[in-house]
Amino acid sequence: MHRVKKLFNIEAGDIKDSLQPVLSIRLGEKHCCFSITDYNSNQLKSLAYYTDDRVTDLFLNKLLEAHEELNSRFYKILICYDYFTSNLVAFNNYKHEDAGILLQTMFGLTKTSSVISEPIAEWQLYNVYAVPEDVKLWMHQKFPSAKYWHQHTLNIKNSKTEGTAGIFLVDIRNEDFTLLAAANNEIILAQTFQYTTPVDVLFYLLNVCRQFNLSQEQVKIKLSGLVDRQSALFSDLLQYFMFVEFRNADWKTETEYPQHFFASLNDLSACAS
């Protein structure tokens, strides 16, 4: 059964009041969200967050019909792809002709996927990832001037890896979560995990600690996304990790929702500067 669900819809101001509006779109296999912010003031004007069985070009057409503001003229347009088919490759191991083969071997790509190789020069890495061809084509046709990145790329660019204890950037969605793990001034893992219960999330994080010899008492978890302070997941994390804190969006507009819900979308909009 087809099930589109609107999780959030925030109207915090008139887009016409902004001389330099910035459109930020973040989407993956089952979710799509966007924000419109003012470039100079960093004020949030509009935000919407949807989930679906599968985000396709047809879904995006319906999104456009439901949100006339997406047809506005924008100062900058930024797109973040959230798909789990992603792998980091060191510069000296990367071969362009092997990029598709690598993802095919790891994830079993379909012929309708488009492979993108994204350099992260400061870390001497390539992020090789795949985007459904219909989604990529729709985005390119609708927003030809947009800049785009993968979520792991943005996390790596925004990461701070000082010290040896370890930092986990964890962003929770309804059925999966992204994890960037860094320690000893190195990126050690960037991956998306599917989960059913909070215990699943805890298992993956503890397993990463075990695999990379990181101490639960020293690792700092910076949490964002769809998780409440009163949730079972947050309670479980506090029982097993000493340092757990929410990472908030720094928009200058207050909403009824916790700011950490939108931290990753805020990371994307910050790329306009």
C-alpha cells in the first residue's frame, strides 16, 4: 500500500521577504525534506518533511504540486542525497572505471542507478555512491544550477576528529540512521544502518566500539534526527555511553519542534555560505 506521510510542515515566514532565499533538499530511499532559509539572516522560512514507501520522480512531482514555494527563484539550491549505497575509497585505491563494479559487488545495484564519485580532498577520499536515475534526472531538470553532495560527504566535511577518544555523529530517521565515526584524527566509518527497534541502534553503535577498540566511556555521541529525550532509544544510549548530547540546528527561527530534529538539514543549508 502506498503511504505518503507528512511528518513536519513549518511556515515560519514569508519567502518573498527574503532577497536571497536558499533552498536545501535532503532525500533518500524513503524520505524527503526541504528547508528554505534566508542567506543573510539564517532565518528559517519554510520546512517540510515527508516519508514514503519509495521516493521517486512521481513522488517529487506531487511534492512540487503540494508546495508552490519550491517554484520560487532561489539564490542558491543545495541537494543532499541520503542513499545507503555509499562507500569510501582512498585516493590511491580509486579507479573511475571500477566505481560501479565496487557498488555492484557491495550492494547489488540495479541498472536504473546512477553512480557518482565525490572527492573529499582534505581527507584524501572518494565517496562512491549511487542515486536512482529517475530521481537524479528529475533534480537535474528541475534544479540545473543546484550543488549536490552525499550525506556522508557532508558529515565528513563537518567532522571534528581531534583527540583519540572517538566521536559518533548519529542521525536518526524512521527506519534507518546514518553514522559517521571518527577517532585518532581519522574517519573510521561512514555508513547507514537499518533498524526496527531502539535496541538495534544500540547494538550497531556498541559493535562499532568493539570493532575499532573504542571505549564506551570515552566516545562522544552527537545525536540528531527523529529521537526525543523521553524516548527509549535516548534512555538506552545514556545507559551505555557516558557522553551523549543533541546536535541542534542553529536557525534563528523558533519552532514547536526540537532543533536537533533538523540538524542535518541545517548542515546542508550552511553550505550556502
